Amino acid sequence: MDSTKQIQMEAIGYVRRKSKEEDVKDRRLISEIVIRNDLAAALDGLEDFSHLYAIFYMHQVAKEEKTELRVHPRGRADLPLLGVFATRTAFRPNPIGLTLVELLKRKDNVLVVRGLDALDGTPVLDLKPADTRDMVANPRVPKWLRLLEEESRVRRLSKH
Amino acid sequence: MDSTKQIQMEAIGYVRRKSKEEDVKDRRLISEIVIRNDLAAALDGLEDFSHLYAIFYMHQVAKEEKTELRVHPRGRADLPLLGVFATRTAFRPNPIGLTLVELLKRKDNVLVVRGLDALDGTPVLDLKPADTRDMVANPRVPKWLRLLEEESRVRRLSKH
């Protein structure tokens, strides 16, 4: 198999945010996924799911230089040097984003979602309904990630 | 934004199965994800996660005709006609597959996984470690999907 051959895709829509200045990492924020008008009918029935996976193309990253194979999570030298596939860094061979979002509403070709960490204008590649086959009760994760999660939790508590 | 512009990607590796005849829908089966040698280092640290998301390109589907916007799940006329984004059909505008798999072992550039429903030779686009942010305890799903899940359960019980 020629695994290096180019694969072509096209956007099915894009992400629309209230402002380009929003902190997209804040998972409480609400944003919209605007699907191309010619594909609106392909959303029929998605509104019966509480959650969906948004698969998107991190176009701002795609303009950058070739990626490193190893990174420190969040650029923190105190955390281990890891392969990019062991992290969610945007700097990866194919800059694909994957996020489980809560579906709040559908109106025609627009989905209102909570928790999408994608920039305003990000091209969307696919949407998939989330079901129980995608869920694991207690996935095992490494120590560095548990540390980051604990830090986030403390930060949220101290803010409110 | 020109949402119709082409997006280019390339395979980071491919799926290797024991046989082309395997029933890829059987989530108990074990298969391999063979990553390109030049990207092997990008896997470092992934072995500390119990589960990962495989994002792949359903190349056999990509050769087919343009897709319909609505389908009956599993082609069953007794189930509602739904938009393709409300289903996991392979016939979608971008034939991207997304599956949560269990990571059993990594050896150099090869991952041994359980539950990957991709054909032998399928190009892989990205791998992402699964963590608790990707999990929802009880996602709401439509009645047609609960019916399909119940049927699968009964079929499994009757086989064993």
C-alpha cells in the first residue's frame, strides 16, 4: 500500500463563534457549527442525540512549519517529552481536531453546541453521533495527564 | 470563508488484519495499526493510555459514487430515514471513520488494538489518546439506536 499518497477532503461547514477573542479552551462556552446548505438534510435526526463528535481541520496550524514528533504537553518542560500521538497537541501530521460536544439545538443547517474548542472559521470535516460504544467508564491515563486535570480543577475552583 | 476548498492529508499508517475476510464489525477482534517508520517516535507515551481514538479514511467507500444525504440505519426500511450525520454510515461526504479502541500493546511502530472496525489496508489519519473529557456517563440516544443495540445484545447472547 502506498501510505504516503494524498487524501482529499472538503469542509462540510465551519465553526462560528461570537468573537474571535474567545478562549476556545473554555469548555463551558457555546458556539455554532454551520453546515453547508446543500448538506443540511444530512443533519436530520442528529437532534435526538445529546452529544456528538465534531471532527475538524485546524486550518491555522496547517499553515505552520512541519511538526515535531515529540512535544512537552502544553509546552511545559516539567512534564515528560511525549510523542504527538500521545497528546492532543494541534501540531500533528494531519491537524485534525476531535471533540465531544454537547448538542443544545439544531435549527436548519446550524447546530448550537457547548464545549467545542475550535477557532472561529475552522473548517468542519465530519460529525458523528455519540453513543455508549464510544464510552469507557474509567479509561487509564498517564500520571502527567492526571496532574494537568487536577491543576485545571483547582484553577476552576479558585475562579468561582 | 470558502468552505468548499480542498483539504489535503496523508496517511500516517494503515490497518493490518489477520485476514481480509474478518468480520470487522466484531469488536472483540484484534488488529494492528502500523505507523510509518518516520513517525514511530510520535507514538511515545501512547502506551500509558488504555484506549485511543483511531481516525481513519474509508478508502473503499471513497471510490464509490456520491453519497446520499439520508439513509436508513443498516439499510433497514423499518428504521427511520435519517441524515447521514445522525448515523455512523461509511457513506458520508468525507469518509472518515472514528473508533474508540482498546490499546493492548505497542511495539516500535505497531499498535495492537481491540475493537477497530476498519478493513485491512485502511489508511489511518490520526490517533488520539482517550481521556475522561471524551466520556459522558449516559449519552441520550434515539429509540432506533436503542433498538439496534438491544438486537445486537440478543444476537451475542444467542451465539454463546
